[in-house]
Amino acid sequence: MELSIKNLGIVKHGNVKLDGLTVIAGENDTGKSTIGKTAFAIIKGMNNHHKDFKEDKFSQVVELIDSIYFKFREITKKYTENNIGFSSSFIYPPRVRKEVLRLINMEDFNELDIFIDLYIYRLEKEAAMKGVSEDELFEITPLISELRTIVSSIRNPKEYIIRSLMLALHSEFGNDLNNKFTKENAEIAYSENGEEIIQAILSKNKVKKMAYTETPLEIEDATYIESPLIFQLYKMIVEAKSFSSNSRLKSNKDKNNLNIPFHFKDLISKMSDSSYYDLFGYNFGQEFIEEIAEIIDGDSDFNHDIDDFLFSREFENNYYSFGTSNVASGIKSFSIIQMLLKAEIINDRSLIVIDEPEIHLHPKWQVKYCEIIVKLAQKGVRILITSHSPYTIQALKFYSKKFEFNNKTNFYLAEKIDGEKHTRIINVDNDLNSVFKKLSDPLKKLL
């Protein structure tokens, strides 16, 4: 896997491999998170577009069926003599909706075309039975034409990839996709196994040109971990609007409801599945679940009965539970990984993006955290981690060497370009000292 970006956010250029463990180091405000957010958006957008396409088209069809129905009722009000009960009508929305949904889910588009033709025939026949004139029925004609257009477009979801991908990118970057310090277009290129999967050119936060392949992605899912404060914000995140659970961006018009990046809701949803963890069943990450339990002296999971995350600890043969929002931030950081493992989200078909985990970890736990990260990567989990901590960078380097994972570990430096407002992301596998120098200089100046 390889991701290349130009003029995206504040990053002027960066080319990053995502094959095993990828580490992007750098100071604050250098665009370290840009790569992770872009990779997350691409994987989500590309993998979800087909499901989202069907759901979106179904919603459009349902909206038109409702509009046709209510317009038809309005037209036929004066024909009370011949008026039959609308619930027994062949165009009664609940009945039509059920059949349309069945055919779309089955992807039986030939039968869907036939059903819509029959629906329109029945509409015209019912109009004739009620004595509706052709001129009156003409008011519904534009809606019928639009219905035919939408149904015919269901056969080809390819163009929906663009919409799905842009929704994902906008959810993460808002209207700050294009680099504001240049008039040049933004570019994104993502490839797997040497095959270019997607190439996009963006101008003014919109797609100017996009090319993509229909080849299924090797990576089935991506998870973005930003902050353990997510536990405190749980209720607010659940109620907030964003790129929704079916990956369609909701309306931003409701000022009484917060709008948040999709990765927050995605992470909450995944951690909630830790409630289904089976201690005696097979789990890809069982050894790490137990290792984390030893480090934090406890276990975290989601409790459906009280609709909250709990941290449990044993003391004198009794178990005590606490709201995870009330435990130490370091415990929260490990708990996120533990719950994702319990929910079987972390596996060899996923990408895990972790943004500056050291912020809430003591140096001792930074080292422990990094050991687990490297061992997970060694088991085939693709991990992208950003950091501005010398402890974290050194620990990742140490364990990559100890576990003989050097050849699958790539180090990068995000740095500001002299005399410019832009930044760049460069490979420093052969020059890690430049990273340590940049990150340790502030301390040296105090000594």
C-alpha cells in the first residue's frame, strides 16, 4: 500500500508506504495527521460506496414514490364517488417500498425495471378508474420521469465512488482539503500491490478529475484513534451528526446538533462491539487483550445494560467496575486498543491509524504501548502512527529491531519547508537522527 498526496491540507507533498508499521514523526502543525485521515477516508469511501449507493438510491426512490402518492391523492380528492381506500391502492407507498427494497438488496435490476413499469401502469389505470383527466395526470409526469431515471441509474454504482469518497474526505477535513497557501490543485494517489486504485485531483475542495479501479481493496476497514477523551464525549458523539453510520453525510442545517468527523462515531461504534467478546472463543488478538489487562490491571468493555463503557478491576477476589470516563487517561488509551481487539476490529485486513498516543501516556507506558503496536504489526496488522515523542519513536525503532520487523517498518518526518507555509513528509529510514535532533532540541536548550 502506498499513499501519495500533494497540496492537501498544509502538506505540499508526501509519499508514504503503509505496508506494515508506518511512523510519521514531527512537531505540531506539520501535517502529520493528514496522511492518516486521507487513508482512513479512502478506505471507508471505497469500501462503503456500493452499500451506500444502494441505500441512497432506495431513499431517492422512496421519496419520489411518496411524492407521487400524495400528489395523486390531492388530484383525486374531487373524485370521491369512485375513490377506493388508499391503503388498498396498488401505489400505496408501504407496499411499493417493501418490494423495491427487496429487489435492490437482491440486485435484481431487471425485475426492478419490470416492477416500476407495472407500478406506473397501475397508477395510470387507477387514475382512469377515478376519472382523472390526462391534463391533471400531467402534473405527476415529471415525478414519474425522475423515478425512471433514478431506477435506471441503480445499475451502475461506479460514479457513486466519487460522492462516497468526497463525503468521507469532507467529514475529516471539512472545507480545508485544498492547501490554502497555493493555487495549485490538490492530488491524491492510492495504490495496492503496485496497482493504482485511485487518483484524484481536487480544486476548491471539489473533485476536478478522478480515475479509479473496480478492484476490491486489500484493506477491508480502517480505524482512526485520536484521543482517549472519546470516553468523556461518548454521549455527545452518539447524538452528534456526521458522516452517518451508513456513511452518508447528514444535513448541517441543524444548529442545535454538533457535527463531528466520522472517525469519532466509527470508533465509538466499534468499541461498543466489545460487549460481544467471548473469553473462550477464538480471537485474533487474545494474547494482546491479556497483555493489556496486565499492564492496566483490569479490563474494559461496553455494557449495553447501562449504555456505557466500564473498566473492571479485581481486588481481594471481588470485581469492581468504574465508568471508563473516570479512570486515568493512560488506562483509557490502552482500553481503546483492548476493546478493538475484543471486538475483532484489529486484524490482518485492517488499517489502524493512531494519532500521537503519547499525549496521555507516561514514558514507561509509552514504551509498553509501542511494544504492543510492533507485535500487532508483526502479526499482519497495518498500523500508521504519528508522534512527536522521542520516547515513542525510539521505542518503535527498538522493538522493530528486536522483533526483526525492520524491513516492514518505515519512518517519516513531517516538517515545515523553509520560507514557506507548507510542510512536507519525507522518508528518514536512513536518517532517524534528524528526527531525534528535531524533537529533543527544545529540551537541550533548557539544559
